[in-house]
Amino acid sequence: AHLERIAAVDGEIHAFLHVDDETVLAQARAVDERRAAGEELGPLAGVPIAHKDVFTTADMPTTAGSRILEGWRPPYDATVTARLRRAGLVILGKTNMDEFAMGSSTENSAYGPTRNPWDRTRIPGGSSGGSSAAVAAYQAPLSTGTDTGGSIRQPAAVTGIVGMKPTYGGASRYGMIAFASSLDTPGPFARNVLDAALLQEAFSGYDPMDSTSIDKPVPPVVEAARRADVAGMTVGVVKEFGGEGYQPGVLARFNEAVELLESLGAKVVEVSCPNFSYALPAYYLIAPSECSSNLARFDAMRYGLRVGDDGTRSAEEVMALTRAEGFGDEVKRRIMLGTYALSSGYYDAYYGKAQQVRTLIARDFEAAFERVDVLVSPTTPTTAFPIGERADDPMAMYLADLCTIPSNLTGNAAISVPCGLAEAGSGGGDGTTGLPVGLQIMTPVLGDDRAYRVGAAVEK
Ligand code: GLN
């Protein structure tokens, strides 16, 4: 049924980069056989899932949305991929994304944009926009994403679904093509909070193949999603997130969600996190710095594209030609920024300073969590914007992640859950109406269960 749905609507949505019906049906038959052989399979066995094209898959191509990896077939499965298979999930295909996960709209994909199912002239968020659109358009009940600065929560918010960034290190990065290694976090998308918890549980947990993987039990996320109450909890509203730059339609839904939490028995207090204002600039030094180092491996020798290798050119010339043609503008912009920030003599001024800001943000979180159980904010300042609107304005694009980035810099968990639709005329001057708004719930490190508990209460 999901393959039929994909065939019917993906021409319009373009959520998928790769779907192969035969591979899908073979996986489904294999799950049936395992079940028939008496294997104990988990609650998601047989459930189809759309998989972000940043995770390696041994039976499907993996491009990370880049021309430089066109046609590459990885020799191995990412840990997340392997665990989906172990749990009996059936991988429908690979989803579209901003190139190497750099972006907030999926317009930076080398393979063309994905469209928001709510309004096909608008973006589905990014970088995991193929994954959010696939779930919102009922092409898949579940999908995977990665969140380095907001790439799960922001697309979830603007497509009206649930998206969770787990605690950094809670799920393995092995086989997940690296963007900024100290921030990259795999996580789930679903249409409800419990489904997201079941998926997170299926692929999380310690992996010796990832040196930053946490060797502790996975927080009780499924139990928390089932519990779905906020009685006795204290909820902190982050003072710095709101006001100027936020659409009134977003703030109206956010304020209602806060009132709802109060009516359900939570104590609501205002909390100031003064250093959160520096999260965006710090991120745009750290993420490009790490990306400039990680993307050095795309050297035309090891994977995918190779340009100009006609026997007359040096290896260096072939590398330069391949990288010039294989990388898109945003990726090049970040490599240049990052290389500059890491240059000898500039460390103290840029990268070192950004790392200090990171510590200050962690202290803001620590101080806040002495008083409250969770922090809340709108997930995004605006609803889904029109395709093309911010394509030539990187600064405007970067603002989409204003509220999500602090949790990446510190490794904290955070979820986005739908909290209604912006009303007609309230979405910011362009007639935006009826578009989804997301509520972000932030927790301490390894407090993932709290996000699910509060998120499920709001959903109910
Ligand atoms: N939009 C942010 C960026 O472009 C975050 C992307 C992400 O989380 N992968 O870097």
C-alpha cells in the first residue's frame, strides 16, 4: 500500500531519491520468514520506513543529496540501518535531503527540492525534508532523520509531524555520513509521539563502532510516551525565544500549548537563558569547521564522482575539478568558512571562542534544569516558507534553526510536536494560513523520556 502511495504522489512531493519495489518486497518476505521461524520480533516488525539518504545501506545507493556521491553503493550498513533491519522494519527507500545535511529547506539537494504536502509551493524543512514530507504525505508511517542544528525538529514542525533529536551519543553515528561530528545526531520522525518513541528505542543504544556512543541504558522513552502526563512537572518557558522575528500565528499556538500544559497540572515558570542568543553564531563557526575537515575525504579517489581523469592531469587537478563540480554552493561556502576559521593564527578568535560559548550555553541549561524539568519554545520562528524565498539569502535560511541549535551544541535531547495550525493572516505577511506549528520540548542530557512524556501529554 505504501509503495502504491509513493507511486501516486511522489512525482509531486519528491520525498524519495531511491525506491526499488523489488528490494522492498524482498525485505517484507524476509520478515515473514523470520516470524514463521519463530524469531521474537519487536513491535515494529513489518512496518515500512523511509530512510534518510545520509545513512549507508548495502542494498541501496547512498548520496547524502550530493552529486559527488551519485551512484555510490556503500559496502556496508550504518548501525542505524542494521538495527532497523534487526527490528524487522522494511526500508521503503532513501529520502531527499540538503546536500550533506547543510540547509533548512531541502533546496540544497543536488537532486531538486522536496515539496511540503500541506502546500506544495512551500519547503518541507530541512535538511531531513524528504523524511518529513514522506511521513506527512502518508508515503511512510515512520522515517529517520539526522539533526545537527535542527534538521529533524524544524522539518517536523513545518510539516505537522513529530520529530525527535535524541541525546547526542544515544544512537550510533557509524555509517551516517558526517557533517559536524560533535553535533550530528540520528533520530526518528512519526505521526504521533508513541510511534517516534518506539522507533528511537529500536535503533538506539551503545555501539562500540562509534567512539562517542553512550554506554548506558536507553532512557525509558516508550514508557514515557505511554504515560503522557505532566502532573507535578515544572515547565520553563525560555524568555529569549519569542517576540521580534516570530510570526504572530506561531506565537499564538505556542502560548496556547503552554496554557494547555498548565491546565494539565504542570507548573509553568519563565526562565532566562541569556547565552542562547549566541548559539547561532557559535554554531556557524563550529559546524563549518567540522564539515571542512569531514568533507576532505571526498577526494575523487575513494568514492563516487571523478572528473577529468584522462591521463593528462595530476591527482591534485582531478581532485580540484571533481570537488568543483561535485559540491554545491552551500557546501563550498561552508568548507571555505570552516577552513578559514581553523587556519593557523585564527583558532583563538573563532573556533576557540565558539567552543567557549558552547560551555556558556551548557551552563544556561544546567542552571535552568535545577529549576525545571523541561524547557519549551516554538520549534521555529515561522511556518513553512515558499520555495525559493530564502534560497539566495543564507542568513535568512540560518534563522530557521534559531531555537533548535542550543540543544545540539550541548548534546541535550529535544522533541518537536505539532501544536496546531497558524490562523489565516497570522503567518507573516504572505497570506500564510492553515500551516502547522511545532512546540519544542528540551530536556537534560539523557532526559529523552521527559520530552516524550510531555509531548504525548500535549498530543492527547
Ligand atoms: N540548518 C542547519 C544547517 O544548515 C542545520 C542542519 C542540520 O541539522 N543538519 O547547518
